[in-house]
Amino acid sequence: MKQKLDPQVAALLERMARTGTPPYRQLGVDAARELYRMTRFTVGVPHKEPAQTEDLAAEGPAGAIPLRLYRPAKAGADEVLPCVVYFHGGGWVLGDLSTHDEVCRGLTNLAHCAVVAVDYRLAPEHKFPAAVEDAIAATQWIVEAAGRLRIDASRVAVAGDSAGGTLATVTAIAARDAGGPPLVMQALIYPSTDMTEGTESHELYAEGYGLTRENILWFREHYLSCEADACDWRASPLLTRDLSGLPPAYILTAGFDPLRDEAWQYAQRLQEAGVRVTYECFEGMIHGFIIMGGAIAAARHAIYRVAQALRPALSTAPVRL
């Protein structure tokens, strides 16, 4: 049976087409960032979900890395919580702590955990592997600072959407190879896993479904310095030779997403390596839908599904100081 676009997605795509917004290449980086930020507010949830927040900074290889710590609205002041380190999407060029605020608020309350959002360096000002270096450094810093952050260092997971899903994937591999920090799970939301080859979904959904082929190429041109970078496992984690010994994975994809098939291929590779994987495809959705909760009802359900996947890996009896 042929899959169908969700009616709310179809209506949103029609509305976007009527606006006639130019592709990112024509806008330029600064205008594209502003458009991405404003679009998130247009299609995002209009009211912020209650949560305790605190802005922090980690020590990174090129200076301070801005972070935002979220704690559940009902968490006690002395409660030591498990933690999800979250990397936002935006093609390594767009996005910040504000664009994915609602996702982090949802996860902190639904999974009853701390969430630390990472504002890693963006391209083209900071080319690959700057974002990867920040993601790894921030995760290490969060684990080392667990005591003062009221985080349980033995219950830390990584998560992210799109480019952030790739960073979560790579951070998990790097942590395994370095012997730590120990991670209990990786939650990957429509990640990019292979920049070297196109899949059938890249061909099927190259135009008309939000993330176009032209914009994908624009992101890659800004992120990578040369073609050889695409073959680096830190840019294309599907090319990693050995995926054994990684934390369990929850991988969420969208049916009308150009990145769908490469995420599925990564799920298969993980399973073949003996890693426990849960794969779920929201058939009627498009890339980026999880931050479109003001226009697409399934976005909230997707956040719920991610949180429910994380809960078993994160849960033990609550710890008190």
C-alpha cells in the first residue's frame, strides 16, 4: 500500500510553496539562519512547556561551548537525574538553542531527565570537524561536571535530530573508542549517515518535501572542506567499519524524507553488529517535522516516542543528595 502524506503535512507544504521562499543558496547564510529561526517560531508550539532551565558553558577545543540545562518542571531541587545530551539539527549551518527549545522541554518532562542542549560551532565559519569536536568535548564536560549539575554520570544518553542526529551517532562511536564516557543510549532522529552515495529516498523526495536536494548540497558545501571529508566516518558514520559495542539505539525516520533510507541502512548495520536497535518510521511525515508541533500534531507524538524509548535506559531509583 502506497504511503500518503499526512494531511497536516500536505497543508503545510502547500502553504510553504505559496510563500515562494527562495532556496538557502539564494538567501545566503545569515538570512537563511534568520529564516530558519523565524520559521521554527511560526510552525512551532506557540506556548513553552514549563521546565527549569539554566544557561551554561562547557570547555571546548576552541573556547566556550554554550549549553542549556533543562530539568523537569516537577523535579526536586536535590534530585540527581539521568541526562540526555541533545544536539540540534540545521545541516551544521543553521539552528541554535532557541530553535529546538520545545523538543528539549518535551524530553525533559516526558522522560523525567535532565537535558543538556549543545550549541556547537556552525559552518561555514567553522568547517568539519568543528561541530564533531564540540559535540564530543561537550559530552565529556557534562559527564565530568555531573556532580554540580545534579546529573547521574552513569545514566547519560546522546540524542539529536538531522545533523544533530549525526553528531549524536559520532559521539557514541568516539566514546566507545576512547573508553568513555559510558553512554546508555543513542536516540537518532532522521540522521544523515552517508554523504558519499545517494539512496532511493534521495531520488524520490528530492523536491517538494521541505528538504530539497539543492539545500542538502548547500549544507554539505558549507560544512565540508573537500570531497574527501565525506568519506570520513565522522561525516558519514555508516562508513564506520566496526559498529559493535555501541549503546542501544532508537532511530526515528520520516516517510517522505530524503535521509530516510540511509538512516534505515544505519539501523541495519547496527543490528548486524549486535547492537540493540528500535527503528520507527513516521510514514506520513517529512524531514524536520519534530520541531513543527504548532502545525503538525504528530510532532508531539514523536517527542513522546523518543522520550519513551529513552526512559528504560535512563531509569533507576531516584538519587537524592
